[in-house]
Amino acid sequence: MAIPVMLTQAGQVTVHLADNIMVGQLGTAELASVSFANSILILGMVFGIGFTQGLTPHIGQNFGRGDHSQVAALLKNSLFLNLAVSLLLTFAMVTAGKFMGFMGQTEQVVSLGRDYYNTMIFSMVPFLLFFGLRQFSEGIGITRYAMYITLFCNFLNVLLNWILIFGNLGFESMGVKGAAIATLISRLLMLIIFIVIFIKFKCYNRYIALFSAPLIQMSMVRRVLKTSIPLSFQNLVEITAFSMSAIMVGWLGEVPLASHQIAMSMSSFSFMLALGIGAAATIRVSHQYGYGDFKSMRSAGFASVHISVALMSICGIAYILLRNYIPIVFSQDIQVRALAANLLIVAALFQIFDAIQLASLACLRAVDDVKIPLFLSVISYYLISLPLGYVCGFVLNLGAAGVWIGLLLGLGFAAALFLQRFNKISKRLISYN
């Protein structure tokens, strides 16, 4: 179950890798501008993704109980909720974009970043609606179709990057804006293809056939919101820590910011692989939770932690061994390459912590435990990661590496708290059964 989700997640981040690699060929300022724009865009994207994730445990628990009418009702109401939230987030990100010039970046980075940002915000709605359909699909245990769509559209995105960024096949060279247009087109197509599959395939349209009046059921909406809203803010807490870290690195100049983007791109790739394991954990744990088999639920949860740690440890070792070669793919700037190689060492070290916190959090989500983990996230990222990142980076003069050390320490603290909480909850459920 996890492999298709892993490939889907890896496919999502491959789009960003392709953008960064191709934009990096244009120059250091261009790569830094995309890093800056993405550090803002990711706030809305991650908040929206967290909102759609609130559907999966409810779907999984009802599917595990065999209550398909409730599964259909959850799908119907989630379509309305996801559309409303994606439109609100688009408006919020348009507003946020007006403040790009006040975030301490160079004039060239802001100018180029705006070209990229102002196009990318229009991909918010199709991207989040696709994610909403995907979360439903994963909730009923079907993971392969999202994978097929993502892999196909990723290939299209890379092709469009080559055409629009560099002006191939007779098109005008559009630079960073071309990368944004390519991503927008691919995300629109992802949504269209998935809608067609939902209408045509029996495994999905059986639930559409169970739709009944009224269109919106407020009791169902409130039920989903109780999970979705904490998950949205939990994701937002973590990603704001990373985005604010990127902004702090940007205070050091274009070279550190471009280097940060390279290391973060690679770290995001391994994170997405582990996120696939986490998604599978949410499915299995929620199914067993709904069925009432708490011993199997606990086993599935800890299996996901073990697999995530093993997978991300391999990635971490690869980052250390290839730290002097990976930056070559992204940039021609020798200074950027050297600093990125150092940052990849720190990124390699927090792979294990990232694996543990992500898998544990996915398990907690599956059993509807979302409020306490939100509080624990605030402590880990806002009270530990960011302050220590600033101290190490600017007070101790460790620069970009110091900011990354702060991220490392925050992730370690979060991993310990989340794992301990799932261990406690799963033991309590087994003892009560």
C-alpha cells in the first residue's frame, strides 16, 4: 500500500526538484528567487494539504466498519469544504504576496520571485482539489491511480519546463515564470484526469451513486472540521518554521539562500518518501481502529516507524556520500556548491528524527488525536527550532548551518514527543479492549 503513495509523494517533490534544477541553470539570483517565493507559497499549500488530510481517518474508520453510506456522505461534504478552503487560501496568498518586498531579500530576488509567485498562486485550487480526491482514495485503500496521474503529469511538467524556461521548440524563453506556468498546467491536468477517473471507475462512482440530499450536512461538516482544522495548523506550524528558517538564511545573502534551497530540495525528496509510509500508516491504523483490532493497529503503527527510519537513513547516508556531487546538478556557482555540501551533512543527520516524527504523527492522526499533537508541534518548532536556529546562525555566527542545526534540534524533540504519545494511546486502547 505504501509504495504507490511513496511514488506519488516523490512525484510531487520531483516537480519542485525539476524547477530548481532547471531554474538553477539560469543563475544564482534566479534559484534564490524561486526559493524565496516557494517559502511563502508552501505556507498556503501545506495548510490546505493538512485540511484535506482530515478526511482520511474518518473515511478509513468508516470503511473499516463497512459503513459505505457514511463514506459517501464524507466524500460529498469534503468536496464542498475543500473547494471553499482552496479559494480562501488563494485569496490569502494573493494578499501575502504584496508583502514580498518587506522580508529582507535583495531587490533582484524579490522581482524575479514575484514573477514566479504571481503565476503559481493560481495552481492552489486545482492542486488542493486533487489532494482532496486523493485523500478520499487513500482512505478506502486505493493508492495507485493518484500515482499514475502524478507520474504522468510530472513528466509533462519537466517537458514544459524545458520548453518554457529556456524557449525551446519555437517558444519564447520565459525564465522563472515559465517554470511556474509549467507547474500550473500540470496541476490543472492532474485534477481533470482524477475527476474523469472518479466518474468512470466503479470503485469510486459507487460512492457518488450513494450521494443524497441535502448537499451539505452541517453535522458531517463539523465532524470533519474538528480533525481538519487542527491538522491544517499543525502542518502550518512545521512549515512556517522551515519557511522562516529560509527567510533567516536569506538575510545572509543570495549564495546561502540558493544553497539552502538545494539542501531543502533534497531533504524534501526523502521527506516525501517517508510521507508515503505515513499515509499508508494512516490508512492501516484507521482501518484497524475502526474495526476495533487495537493490537494490529499498534503493530501497523510501529511498523511504519521502522520502515520510515530505515528508508530515510539510507537517504541520509546517500546525502553524506554524495554531498559534493548533488549541488553540481543545481548550480554552476562554486560558492553555492560548497555551502550546499555542508548543509547536506546537517540535512542527513535529521533524516531519522524526521522519519520518527512523521510516522508517529500519521498514526496519531488515524486515531483522531490531533489537538495535543498541535500543541506539541508549537513547542517543538516555535520554542525550540526557531530560537535555537537564530542563536546558532547569528549569535554563534554559524551562518546557514546554524539555522539548520536549529531545525535538527526541533525535529528531534518533536519525534520523541509524538512517538511517546502514540505508544501511550495504543497501549491504553489495548488495555481497555
